[in-house]
Amino acid sequence: MKRRDFLKNVVILGGTVVAGTVAGGSILKFGKDNMKSRISIDKNKCIHCGLCVKDCMSKCISFDSDNYPIFNDEEGHCLGCQHCLAICPVGALSFDNKNPDKSQKVNYGKSEDLEGLIKSRRSIRFFKNENIDAERLAKIKEILPFVPTGRNIDDLHFTFVETKVKMDEIRKITEEKIGGSNIIYRTSTAMLVISVNKQKAAFTCDMVDPIIAMSYVDLYAQSLGLGTLWCGLAYNALQTVPEVYSMLKIPKEYTPSYVMLLGIPDVKYARTIQPDSVPISVIK
């Protein structure tokens, strides 16, 4: 990309360079609708700490003459990230009429638990012949809105195949068209396809956002006792078997990015592996 073309696709916001959408050739704008105030302040709670003003990377919040936060976004730069709602220590700030009292308390858990999950997760290729229960599927779907994306843009689409019956149908069609369905789909009883709207995604993020989302699902699903398998063979099958692709009802403006197979594991590991070290460069 030529320098002048790149510069057409960025905007400086409060000292931060934020990329625009290359495909549309547009400068980063989030619409003049953002000119209306997206925050409301409970003046009985506000302690004038200024955390919401400081943490707003788009510089859309400032103090009024009475030292209360006000929203000022004439250029439409608000990301809709809700950091202002999240950072208020007393719950005095509401964003887009969302009640801060309905938010969960921040909980990072124990680092050793997350470390254990990362080290213990394995790619599962043997699944039990039973459907994933609706409760665990619902839990996975509940975390999807929390997956980070570039510029906080809602650019992803998630397709869940949730039953063994439907997976068997996919296997049958794949076997008739290209063969190898048992190797492609294994004995999985569910499948997730994450697709991205490349016209909507932030510059350079169309390849990254889906992988971030898949990583979140991978770890969370395994924490729920489910097995997961990142499956390039299944992704390639989507490209070569249009009958399967059409079954997934992916909106036409979205492009599949990757596929994950899911199910209840029919294998149990007793310990972590012992991988070799990886190359690391340290600059001090």
C-alpha cells in the first residue's frame, strides 16, 4: 500500500492512530448518531474522580462547569467500548441506557488456574456419540459478545451446528462429494464456523478478529469439559462442497475464516505434555 493510501485510512484520536477500513477506503467514522449523548450521569453517585474522562481513548468525555462528565463527540469517534461504564468505581455512569448495576463485578480469577487450563488443553479427535447439552452451548454463546475485535466493531458471524444428526448429514454429503469425511469431521457432534465481514472489519483485523474469537471459544469450551479441534480440513471442505456451505446459512457479506469441531471428549488425558522451548527475543 502506498503511503498516501494508508494515510487516507487512519485518523489520529487523542494521540492514538486508529486504522480506517481499507476495503471501503473510508476514514474512521462511527456516524453522526454519536453526536447525541451516549452517557448519563447519576449526580447523586458521581464522585468527580475523572476516571471516565482519563480512560476514554477517543476523548469523547470531558467535565462540565460543575465537574460532572459530559459526552462530546461531534466527529463520531466513540468506539462504543463501554470503558467509561466499566471504570466508574461507584456505578454513576450509564452508557446507551445500560444500567451499571447489571454488570458483573470484575473477576480475573487465579492466574494458576488459567495457566493450568492453557497447559492442559488438548486437541480432541475422539468424541462420544452424544449431543452437547443445551446449557453448555448456551454458555459458549453468552461469552461471544465479550470477544475483543479491532475498533470494537461487530464484524463477526457465528454459525453453530449443534446436533449429531446434522453433523452426520454433513459427513454424508462430504463423503459423496470428496470422501474422507471421517477424517475431516472425526466423530464430532457439533461444529462452529466463524465468519468475518471484511468490508466492515477494521484495517488489518479481518484475519485477526476471527482467530481471537476462536481462541476464546477453545479455552472456554474446554473449561466446560468439552473437546475442541481447530480443523483446517473442515475449513477446506467448506470451500469445495457448496452443498455443505449452503447448509450453514452464512450471510452473503461474510466470509468463513475457520472451523472448530466440538463434542464431548471420549478420551481423558492424565497430565500435560512437555513441549520444547520456543525461540524468544528479549530487548532491554
